[in-house]
Amino acid sequence: MTRKGGLAGLTLSAELETDEPGVEQALEQLAERSGSELPHPDGFEYHFDLADGRSVTAPEHALPRELDPLLDDFAQKGTPGA
């Protein structure tokens, strides 16, 4: 998982497990509508590499609430990266 953007334009990355209930389904739904929403200026954009080899990119305002546990985990484990 990678997060880019924000006011400072920083990139954070982390490898995370998606074993929380509802997270896999939320990522699948996000993949189905990927690219349908544009990022807001100075907003974050998230990139997910899924276990089946697909990639999903979405702006933060398009992320479903079911991903909150994954985002909380990312906030603790994310490190600066490219």
C-alpha cells in the first residue's frame, strides 16, 4: 500500500495484511470502480497492490469506511518511500 500527496506531497509505503472483516470485500468493490473519481487538490491518493496481482488506485475521499482498520494500521507502519 502506498499513499501519495497531501500538502507536503510525501509518499508513505507499507506492506500490510488484509485479514480484518470487510476489508477484502471493500478492496474488491474499490477495484470495480477504480478510476471513477478524481483526487482533490492536496488530497491523498492511495495505491493498493492486491494479492491476485491487480492494482487499485483511489483518492482518499473515495475509500469506503470498511478500510478504516487498514488505514489505521498503515498510519502506524507507513514509512517514507518512492
